[in-house]
Amino acid sequence: MRWWRRAPRDVEPRLAGHLRASVWGPAEFVGLPPWWLVGEGVLAAALAVASIVGTSVFGAWTGRPGLADGAVGLVCALALVVHLIVVRAGRALVGVVAVLAACLAAQAPQAAAGVVLGEQGRVQSVVVTSVRDEGAVRGGRGRYLCSVADRRGVPLQVRVWRGCGQATRPGDALAVVYDPRGRVPPRGVGAGVGALRALLGLTGWAAALVAATVVAVVRSYRMTVPSAGRRDGAGTEWSSG
């Protein structure tokens, strides 16, 4: 004859609640979240965005590749993720924040270069030496990249896509903006060149990161501290002392 003990009826709801809290955060509050909790999330997100973008802009402006290439920005993104893990935010939300922070860190160097060129860049005319259709190379529609040379015939080490199109041919003239101090590579002149416009390209990533961080911090709120004791099969709690 086999003997077994039936599990208490509240085990499955308790397990489901535990899994939901682990994935999305416990969010143990009724109604609107406390204002200080929202402020904590906004502060953490603002510091992360400012650090990720600010280090790239500072590195590009001062000519420090170690800061301008976004590597330090990734470290700042990692610091935000570690903070969320420490406050025991939901795993799914931590993952979303990690992806958004990494994308922002990857986009920041281009925006930082745009800030430098927008503030201190100079415009010069270059000659197109070859045109490459990226869409044809990748088997779809894409943008055109132009290899260019300066007035002395010296090829530039970058390919230009702004101003380069299907009708562009070798020998045509293009306008590029360059940094006289050589801190960032030149790029084609586009509409609305400026530092503010360069940073506006990051607003979408930054806003998404702030929103995800605030939600993660708010949902990490716990009214009770997990017990240090253990439970037996019947759900009775035993002290560890």
C-alpha cells in the first residue's frame, strides 16, 4: 500500500504568484505607486541616460576614443542593470532595460560625433570616386554609399551616404562636414545639421529606457521581507533559529 500526502490547495496559487513576482516584479502596493518610488525610478533612469550619452559626447569633444566609442556607455548601462538586480526587479523588465540601455550606448557615439560636427565642423566640397548600392549587395533596398576624395585627390577613409543617391556618379561633387581637429570622421551634409538635431535622434531610445526603468523600479516594491525560515510540505513555516 502506498501512502502520500496531498499538497495544500494554496500551493499552486502561491507558486504562480512567486513566478509572476520573479518575472515581472511583486508590485506589492494598492492603487498608485508611492511618489518616492516613482522618483527613485526616474532618478536611476536619468543618471543612466546622462552617463551613457554624456560620456560619449565628452569623449568625442575632447578627442578621447576610449570614451567616444561607447565602451564606457556600456559600462554605465551595465551599472543600471546591476542596480535593478540588487533591488530585485522582475527578470523580464531587467532584460528589457538591458537591451534598451545597450542600444542607447550603441547609438550614442554617432550622436556625439554629430554634436562635434554641428558645433565646430566645417563644410568642404569633395569629389565622388565610386558609388556603391548597399541594397544590391544585401539583396534588397538600401542606401547608397559614396567613396570620396578631397580636392588634392586624397581619398577620405569614410564612405558618405548623406547626399549620395541613385543619380550620383563618379566625378560629381558632394559637400561634407569635417572636424578641423580630426576628433571625429567627416560625414555628408544633411538637412538640419546641428548639435541639438544630433541629440534628438536619441530621444526615442532614451524615453523608452526611462519608461522601462521606472516600471521595473516601481514593480520591484515589496511590503514584506522574505522570511529566512523554511516551509514543510504542508505549508507550515519553521524558524531557522
